[in-house]
Amino acid sequence: MNVVRFAWRSLLRDWRAGELRLIVLALVIAVGSVSAVGFFTDRVRGAMERQAGELLAADRVLESGQSLKSEWLARAREWGLATARTQSFRTVVSTEENLQLVEVKAAGDDYPLRGELRVAPEPFAPGRPVESGPEPGGVWLEARLAALLNVEPGDAVRLGREDFIFSRVLVYEPDRGGELFAIAPRVMMHLSDVPATGLIQTGSLVTYRLLLSGEESALNRFGRWIEPQLNRGQHWRGSSEARPAVGSALEKAEQFLGLAALVAVLLAGVAAATAAHRHAHRQYDATAVMRCLGASQRWVTQTYLLQLFFLGVIASALGCLVGFASQEVLGRILAELFTQALPAPSAWPLVSGMATGLVTLTGFAVPPLLSLKDVPPMRVLRQDPRPVRPGGILVYGGALAALLVLMLWQAKDVRLTLYVFVGAVATLAVLGTVAALLVGALMPLRKRVGVSWRFGLANIPRRARQSRIQVVAFGLGITVLLLLSIVRGDLLSDWRDTLPPDAPNHFLINVQPDQVAKLEAFLQERVGTAPNFQPMIKGRLSAINGEPVVPEEYENPRAQRLSEREFNLSSARQLAPDNRIVAGQWWGSPPGSEAPGQWSVEEGIAETLGIEQGDRLRFRIAGKPVEGTVTSLRSVDWDSFRVNFFVIGTPALLKGEPASFITSFFVPETDKAALAELVRRFPNVTVVDVDAIMSRVRAIIDRVSLAVEFVFMFTLAAGVVVLLAAIQATRDERLRESALMRTLGASRRQVRGALIAEFLALGLLSGALAALSATLLGYLLASQVFHFPYQPGPGVWVAGLAGGTFGVSLAGLWATRRVLSVPPLRILRRV
């Protein structure tokens, strides 16, 4: 207990002296960044778990891409189960003036079986529960859809070939709780009204659901009976299996944001280590006195470790408070992307935050203080000019071990952690090398400037290690902010520039064979274009080279999903201009060589599913097998916004199969009124407005990018703390230097000029490093990920150089303001 009390009193004394404040500030930033992400993702996960029982609006759900058999419904009722049916599909809702892509849910009177529906009498009014869905002849619209269509309750809207009365505002659906994000707004209608709309035709993409609730034994009995009868694409689900894709996406987002926050932790750790070095150096004399008074090495070690433990607990608690406040900002930034309000977070992120603080402190700040046990008692009588330093393995090994532990904690994936860890170390090594070269490049400039600038520039290479750390820290923070703001805008602009002005901006789907000629004539007359209609045939891959396709045999999750779902197949005689053969030959090359049973497969999906040229693929189309040989692999320019397919067959191979048609075309803004008439004349045809979807996607990108930028503000703050810690570590040296300069005749103005020169140069180097890194990363993203040319604009360099120069200068001058205010005589008396 004596050592605990002594450690606490020593901590209070050192805190009043200002020794430990930077360590606390660094830990608050580190814990704040990690706990902010933890609190936010915990809220999202809590929203999913809170509604786990409502995610299906039932106890069990049978989901299918084909219409459900009536005997299934009869058997469920025979065994005492309550049932309800829904159908979901995408189409267009229209008024006299507006057109909007929507997601329609058609439900019967018994929906929902679990949870509750909530509606409001007018947009954005408080919701109230109702027992069942819309009445026949009426529809419910989401508030944002009512705003987009400029309609109010009581107005008429058109779905297919029928008009419906907008009767209520849809506020909440229980089985939509797991859909955190939605591209198209929702329309809910009565199930009995669907046939009259004419929206569901051959080839329509519809999801049929049979909802069931009742005794667990009866549900399990029905499940055992129904599962052997299910085809691929039909699923028997409980609440635990609802929305697996959302859970996977959340896990990936949590990993990404957590690893992004660790950049701030790394820089905060560097700041803590730098501040701990100075603190240890200033404790040499006090430790020597303790040793003279009989303190053992164990006592000394326990004292300083307890000090750090107290400090870590306090700083981590403050960091958790900062993180809690910050997650509220994150929630507000991303609020419009969620279909439901997020609940309050749990206490678990507090544990994560506290652990992050203590691990960071242990790895980065403890090693410098361990050297204090080796301070000799003789230091009281003889000042050793060379401080006792811990070994490099202890310092760097502890920091790397702490970083690795934190990455494992956040990523929860050993392989991903190792990739990121090696990448982070390599990146820091490259940035450190570039920073060293930039610092060295300042040496020749000293001879061409005045006295103040010469002294200021000389300080940078004289304190080379601290200078490199400062340049890398600030450069890393500014790089990320440039990448997420200016470079992101440049990438989106360059991507838009790769699209021709008349790139298709609308798709027509669900076109029936007898409507193709009529639609061609309509579009030619009203829009001035005659698009190419292509057949679309639903088929499921059933065998490769005679071997049945079993989704469970694939390790790749995407391959499992692709092998389960139905493909949209097509046929064509000519190769599309945005397709290129990468292996084999297109049929009819040379002319006259076309054989009936041939497939052409897109190279990406071929790699995913393990398909090669020469393989024989069998698809089941409308219950019968269709088999052919893969004679070519294609690369596809998906950014062309033209209709493309993963798998294309020869016309002879797919002749006579049930098909709908699809096309894409460009409609000028001035001619979009024609689309409303198109929907009225062809009610079953779905018009997909690509511009509207891309606007929504861009809005999501902007919101998410803003949230990530907010997380990386912790990185920039950590960079500032690194600068302050490095300045504090050299403060005594700066005080002596300024005192000597003023004693030798230098004015306060010259000393201030030297400081300004040093920090302007550091800021310029940081900004240059950030602009160079952001430009290179932008180029790599454009060429290797998005595959389009990238022309970086001057804004990256202007923002990088200006932000680095002025940001570092202001921070540096504020941190060194005391250098100019302390009288030189007071400093010289200490020397």
C-alpha cells in the first residue's frame, strides 16, 4: 500500500508540473477513435438484435423466386400454423408529372404475423400501429416517396395499368428491420390487387414469401416436411438466418472503420512514446534520490508502472467519453442512410476502449520508463550527460507488439491482421524513407537564406529523428483526408468523364416478346432512338462437365451465392462492342463456323466458379436441361451502362425458351415526360432510371466518406499531438538555444523567425509528402481497381501544401510560445 500511495502522490505532483498531459491527450485520442467506432457499430448491431424476432414478421419464412405451391399453404394450415403471403418486386410508380423506381411489397390481410406495422396520416407525422396491411384499391407510400412524387394522402398514383389511392404513409415494416440501407423507396399494396396491375409477367423478378407462426413443434415438423421438396433458390429461414448479408456487411464495415481508427492509435502511440521519453529523462534526478534513500529497483519499477496504470485508466475513461460523443456525430452523419432509428449503445465498447488505452500505454509508454530502474544513485553527485536508454528491441518490439494486438482485436481475423500489419509497417518504412530524403534536401538551402531561416532550417536535420516522425505523422493524416475529399472527387469526376454524353441512362425490363416491336416504334417516335432489345432467360447452373453444382463445395461465399441463384441468360449473334474475347473464339468466327450448343462466359464469373474454355455447362431452364460447350471467355466493360450478361448462348441453343426482353437507352432531360406515357401504355414494363440510382449511390458514397473523414480527424489530431510531443521533448534544448542566441545579440524577432522557418519547412514537407502519397494512391485506385485513366487536379497539391504549411506552423508556434517569454538569464543559470 505504501508504493500505491507514493505512486499516486507522485502522479499528482508530475501532473501539476505538466509532465504527463501529452500522454493523457494521446491516449484520449487513441481511445476516442476506437471507442467511437465501437459505440457506433454496436448501435447498428443492436438495431439488428433488437428486432431479431421481427426480422421475418413471422416465426419462419419460406422464400422463393417462383410462385409457391398451394399444397404447401394447405399443409401448413392443416397442422395448425398461422400463415400469410407476400410478394416483393421492383417497378415504377407514376403520377401525371413524376416517375419513380420503387420496391413494391404486396401483402394479404394476415400480414404481419409477428411485430407490428406502423402508419401515419401524413408524411413525417408520428406513426401508429395497425393490425394489417393496405385495403384493396389503396397503397401506402414512404414519406420520402410521397415527397419525390409530390403527392399527398388522397391523391392517385399509378402502378402498372391500375390507379390506386395513396391512403396512408408507411412508417415501419417489421420484416424490413434488417434492411439497413435501401436504394428504392417502398410501396405497400394489397396482394389481391397485383393481377390487375399486369406487372408480373414471364421473366419478372419476384420474391414470394410464405410466412408462418405457431407452436415450435409444428414449425419444426413443417420444416422437416418442406425442406426435401425445396429447389435451389428456395429457402426455409428462421430469425437467426434473416439478413445474413447485412451481418456480413456490418462485420466488414466494423473491421474497416476499426483498422482506420488504428492509424490514429499508432500516431497517438508515437506521441505517447515521445512524451514518455521526456518524462523518463526528467525523472532521472528524482529516481537517483529515491535510490539514495533506499528504494530498490523493484520499488522504482512498481512506482512508475502504477503511475502509468492510474494515468491509463483516467485517460481511457476520458477517451471513452469522447468516443461516446463522437459516435453521436457519426450517427447523425449517416442517419439518412438507415431505414430505422438506431438504439443506444451497450457498455461493451467501454471495455474495448479501456483495453485499447492500456495496451497502447503498455506498448509505447512503458518501455522508456523501464530504464529508470537502472539510474545509479551516483547521479545525485555526478550528472551523467548521457541518459540511460532502454534497448531498441524493447522499445520498438513493445510498440509493434501493441500494434499487432490492437489489430487482432479490431479485425478478429488473423490473416487480415497480418496483411494489414505488414502493409502498415512497409508503408511507414516507405514514408519514413521519403521523409528522411525530404529532410536531407533542406541542407543545401541553409546557405541561401538569412540568419533566422538558416538557423530554423538547420534545426530540422539537427533533430532528424524527431523531424522524420513529425513529417510522417502529419503527412499520413493529411494524406487520408486528401484521399477522402479532393482525390475522391477527382476520381468520381474522371469516372464520369469516361462515359459518353449519350451513355444509356434508362433500362427497360420485363418486356414481353409481343411488345418489342411496339416499344421500338414508340421510342423511335417519342425519344428518337431505336434501342436493341435482348432476350433474357432465367436458368440455373446445374452441372459443369457432368458434375452436379453443389454450392457447399465452394469456399468462396460469392461462388456459393452465384451457384444458388438463377442466372439471367441471353443469346446473340454478334459480339457487343463493349465485350472483348480473352480466350477462345466467338461463334461465327470465321463465318459459317457457328455450332448450336455454345456458351460464352464473362471471365470474372468464370474464375469465381472455376469454369474454363472447353467445359460443358448445363442449365435448367423452365424445368428442362439445356447443355452446351464454353467456346469463349469475355471481358465486359460494365461501366458502359449497356445491357450485358454473364453467360450468353447461341440463338439456336436457347431458341424457344421462355424469355422476356431488356434494353438500355439514353433519354435527354427534355424528353423524360415521354417515360410517363410509356409506363401508362406498357404497364408491365419496368423503367429503371439509372441517373436516380446513381444519385442515390453518390449520396451514400458522400455520407460514408464524410463519416470516414470524421474518423480520420482523430488521425490528424494524433499528428498534432506527435508534433507537440516532439516539440516538448526538445523544449529544454530550444530554451537553451534561444537563450544563447539572445545572449549573443539575436533579437526576439530573429528567434521567432527561426521558429517560423522551422515549422513552415516541416509543414511544407508534410504537405508535399501527403500530396505525393494521395496522388499515387489515387492513381493506383483508378488504374488497378476502377480501371479508368486518372488525371489528378492541382487541388491535391494546393490543399496538401497549404494545409500542411499553415497547420503545422500554427501548431508549432503555439507549442513554443514560452521560448520567447522566458528570460535568457533564468535559462543560463540552470546550465
